[in-house]
Amino acid sequence: MDVSNALPGAAPTAPAAHVAGSSSDVVVVGGGVIGLSVAWRAAQRGRTVTVVDPAPGSGASHAAAGMLAPVSEVTYTEEPLLRLGLASLARWPAFAAELSAESGMDVDHRAEGTLDVAFGSDDLAALSEMAGFLEKLSLPVERLTGRECRRAEPMLAPSVRGGILAPGDAWVDPRRVTAALLAALSRRGARVLAGRVAGLLSEGGAVRGVRCADGAAIGAEQVVLAAGAWSGSLDGLPPEVLPPVRPVKGQIMRLRGAPGFLGRCVRGIVHGSRAYLVPRGDGEIVLGATQEEMGFDTRVTAGALWELLRDARELVPGITELEVVDLAAGLRPGTPDNLPVIGPSGMDGLLLATGHHRGGVLLSPLTADLVSGGPDPDLAPLAALCSPLRFAEAHR
């Protein structure tokens, strides 16, 4: 199913009620980095596109740190996810350059690698074991002593014992990415509507559009469900089609120092949990991120922020001298196997692009190609890994 083929320029965000009875080639439900990337690719391929979201760009994408780090975040049991991440990471330089050129906005794409450090002997042994695993997969990784870690990042704590550098990892500013995607969609004539989709319009068992909460109906040849953690609660879908996503809460803190305060992404195991710091070109530092199974709770809590600062201070002691500029919580869409749900839903006219959990920003270029890129035999093995149909057996 191809939602593809460039259309020119989009109006500013408008209430869905203003377009009651309208239609598009493609309606994308969800205005985060995934939905907007899919919509942009579809608009580039000549499709008329409408995006519907209560507040485009303000959900999990707004709270994301923007790490493009499939190597440093790999686990022993998630090699399929690693394959997806590496394929998408390879697309990011061209994706960022093209998006910046079309939107006229810099998305702060940087590729200085991720430094993963350890403080104690046990953590150092675990990192060494991970380095061996990465080497067996022929992935680029450098083993570093504590002194070499501090040479690579002078702001690190003196107590760092050693670490590994994943030189191919990168990062980007998700807030700039969503702003650039909205600008690019505007230039292509796509509509971005502020509203909530309450259900789908169907005819003869096929999806033919969406019904908004305010009563507006928008017809479409194809609907792409990219509503993140809310994708599993859309009315009107049979159980075997509804994606099994759940909300996984993440809280982050943004601080500001002088540009260059931190030169690269830093990660570490502190007090038994993973902590990371992601620098921006303007001196901002993002601290993240918690993982909490709290349903649709988006409160920012004092305990989580205290833990973020405590752990960040262990990694980079000077972090507590910086100004706090933002606090945020977002809901990542998790799935039972931690793989995204991308592709034909099994219901004619409905495509899914959700369930990206921690990898929404990383996987956005690949997801856009899988959904909107047209037939590509090179993508077939990757599409099979995240096919929505893998869950259908559970409902038979």
C-alpha cells in the first residue's frame, strides 16, 4: 500500500470543523515526528495530505531528547530493533539536509557519537561485555580508559573508570524537527488541523476517512494511524487491527549553559539506572529520561526530577550550576515486543505507523519511507520486522 507521489504549500493549523465534508488523498492521524514525517513524504510524492492532531508537535516528540543512537542503546535481545535503527540512522543525514533546505530551518543534526561510561568494576565489566557484543556484530565501537573518556569529554566526573564510544551515533533537536516538518508541509500545501479523531469512516469493510470529535468528516483514500500512545484507543477498529500500544511515561529536564559546555552525548549507569545528557548547539543540555508504567499520566513529578539531577551530577558534576529552562513529560508508545508497528493493518485503506517507544525520532525517516516511499524491494526485510500483522494471530 503506497501513500506516495509533491504537492506544493499548507495553510496554518486550522480547527478540524472548518473542513467538514472535505477530503484528501491521505489523512494522517497524529502530528508527532512520525506522523509529520509520513505526511511530508506523502506530500512530496504529489498526494493531497491532511494531518489531524489536537496539538501538533506537542506530545512525545516535544519531550524527546533526540538521540539517534541505535548502537549505544542496543540490547542482547533486540537485534531486529537494531537493524531498523541502523537503517534509519543511515537515512538521517540526507533527511536532515533535505528537511532543512525545504523548511529553511536548522534541525541541529550532530554526529559526534555517544560516550557510554562506567564508575564501578561491575558496570565496567558490563560495558566491556557489550563492546564485545557490538564487535561481533561488526559495529563501530571504541573501548576507552577513564583518562581517555575524560579526554573525549572534559566535563566528565573524575571517578569515571572507563567506557565505550559509539562514534556512529548522532542526535538531533526533535522540537526543531517538528517545527521544520510543519513548515515544509505548509510549503507543500498540506493541511494541519487542530482536532481529535474520534473514529474512522468505513464502507464495505474498508476505511474511507476519519470522523473528528467535533463532528467534522474528512474523506480519504488512505488513513495513516500515527497517534503514538493513543493509537490503541481509536474507536471503530476490530481487535485484530487495533495496534497493541501502551503509554510509557518519560520525564526530562532541559538546562542551559554556555555553548560547548558538553561536546557529545554522555550516558552512564548511575544508581542502577540509565541516565543520559544530550547537548544542543546553543548550549542547552537535555537530561533524561525516566521510564514509568503510569498509564496516561503526564504530570512532571519532583521525585523524577530529583533522580535526573542526581544521576546527571554523578556523570557531569558541573551540571548543577546550569539554569533550568524546561521540564516535560511525554508518553512513548510501547509494544509487547518493543518493535514498532508499521505498514498495512489488514484493513483496506488503513496503514499503521506507531509503537516506536524510545525510537520515534530515530526511526522517523525509515518509517516515512516504509509508509510513503512506494515499492522498494530493499525495504521488504525491514517492513517484515515491524508488520502489524504479527499480532493478528493473538486474536484468532
